[in-house]
Amino acid sequence: MALPSDDPVPAPRARLSLKEARRLALAAQGFGSGHGGAERAHVHTSYGPMRRMADRLGLLQIDSVNVLVRSHYLPLFSRLGPYPMERLDAATQGRRRILFEYWGHEASLLPVALQPLMRWRMERAARGHGIYGGLARFAREQADYIEAVREEIRTRGPLGAGELSDGSKGEGGWWGWSAGKQALEFLFWAGEVTTAQRRGFERVYDLTERVLPAEVLAAPTVPAEEAQRQLVMVAARALGVATEPCLRDYFRLDPTESKARVAELVEDGRLLPVAVEGWSRPAYLDPAQKIPRRIGARALLSPFDSLIFERRRTQELFGFHYRLAFYTPADKRSHGYYVMPLLLGDRLVARIDVKAERATGVLSVPAAHIEDGVAAGEVVEPLAEELRLLAFWLGLPSVHVGERGDLANPLRELFGRG
């Protein structure tokens, strides 16, 4: 998706223009590594590019919305082009897995190497700290039951919540979850069980010691403060340049702890404070980061893509006000239901409403809107190519464009009005 960039500027400075900050952020997020044009149209079938990109990003957010495809599949497509989704599934299964599920930025797939950095969070969760209040209450009141669920998994092997022997069906408990589901979710937070696989979208849980690679289990637990420092640095490298709230948000750290860790990293010289043109808050970057002279990207972005999931940052970087439309009442949606920003070059230039109509083999585009100040002529053909690539990846033979939005008519001309 990203075209090769020119040689980067050799060293960051204490002040960045907004364009420099944008290019730095895009390169850090994997949009400056040469995956563009014909190369991006190639089907990636090996683990190598996928693993390197997942390591670069630090996490892939999981969400249940499935209008197009589950959200965790999309960031790799946006950066690498079409790849077999079953390869990502395989990367999350078996003892040689390269990704595991835990609470990173919400529910996430994380590189297994980060698991020792999450154990402080697991230990706190086991004490009822940092988790939902209702779940903490359940854990205090139902400790014997939770132990019985853990023992059942130990004895019977991987289980979904509905397969537990108590037969609990979720009759109005916390969030409507069954007692078994609550027990499993507490054990998941505490790191004692994890996702062995997903059956459809349902988690199948097993003991963590039977799921993760042996070398990960053998790795020493990193003390909380050092683990937080390392997570801040993962976020800093993934974001390129970011304010403290954005560094904090990446792995959902506590504000007080995040501010302390950022200050320590600045004092140690591992983070460099910078002022970014137009930003009211100070920003930080890894001094080893390089600023590309140019970014040539083309991508449709998941609403949960780590480039844009912090909405104030998206506004500050791109001048792009973005909210999740599927959580908005229908009469208040301005651009559609499942709206994907279009990244072109180093700008977010359009908003595309998309839906996979699998029964009829159609990638439906109910609406396509261009951003203010962007010429339709520079957007429509790259957008059409991106939609064709998306349809190919999803196994949908055709693209159908609706009538809503100022890009709809030119797109319909390219795809045909039938």
C-alpha cells in the first residue's frame, strides 16, 4: 500500500512541521516500507511480512462488528495487500503461535514477546484491580466456582463458555453473561487462561501454560514499572510521534503511571520531547526515528486501525474528524454505517461506506464522500483500485456503488451502473 519513500531525514529535531509529523507517523505505522503498487497487489502467503508488520504495530485490535470483515484482519491488508486470512488465524493457534489475545488497546492480538510485559496487568486483575467492577465483584463472591471452572478446563481441555458442565446459559447476570462466561473472562484477565482458538468468533479457552510457546512461558516476569516503560516505547515506535495521552492510550495505561514513565524515559534520553506545528500539547518520539521525505500510500482503513483509533490524534494529524458511525443512531449518521477513511499519499481524502454482501458475492459501496479541499479527479481511480483489491481479497466477484456521496457518480462510471 505504501510506495517507497526517499531517503529519510537523518535525525529528528526538537520542532516538527505538521507534514513532518504526519510522514513520521505513517512510516512508523508501516505505510513507508515499500508495500505499494504492483507489489501490494501480490498475494502474501508467508508469515514473514505479516509477523514483521504485527511486531511493528504492537497490536491488532479485535472487535465483533462484521459488516465487512472482522477488524483485526484489516490492518495487515491495508499495509501488505491481499493475504490469506487463514494465515493470520494460524498465527494465533498452536504452541508455535506468534500472536496471543489479551487486553492491549481493548481486546487485541499481541505479539507473544509482549506477554511478559502484560503480567503486571494480569497480576492486578487477579486481585480485582483494573477490571470491570461487576467482574471484580463476581470474582470476590464466586472464588470457589472460578476455581472449579479452571479445574474443568485443566481436566477436559479447551472449552467455550457454553460447554462448561454447569449448563449456565446467561440468565441476566453481569452484562447478561452466564456465570461460566464471567468465570472464564476473569481467568482470561488474570492470565490464567487464554484463547486457544476461535470457533467462529467465540473464544475457546485453555490454560495459558498449554497455549503459549515454551520460551514465552519461561521468560522472566518484567516488573510493572519497567514493563510500562517498555510498552510506552513500543507505542512510541508504532506511533512515530505522539503526545503522552496517545502513548498512554495505545496500551490503555493508567494516566498517573503513564505520565511518570514518560518523564523517566525523557530523563533517560529514550524519548525526545518535540513541539509539533499546531499541536497544543507536547509530543515525544524515539530519537532513533527517521523522517521520510515522502510517503506514497493508498489504503482503506479499518475504523479500529491503530493509525486512527485515537480520535483526537486523527484530528490533529490529518484534520479529519472521525467517529464510529455504527454506534451512532441512524438518523445522525452523515456518511454511512461502516465508514472507512481512504488514505492517499499522506492525507485522509475520503470516507467510504462499505459492506460485504457475501450471499450475492458483492462488495457494496452505499456511499462515498470526498473531504473538503480534495479534488475528485485525484481520488476516484486510486479508490476504485483499492475497492477492486478489497473485493478480490474478500472473494467477492463484483463491486456495486450506490448513489450517496459526491464520489458516487464518478465511481459508478468506473464500475458500471448495473
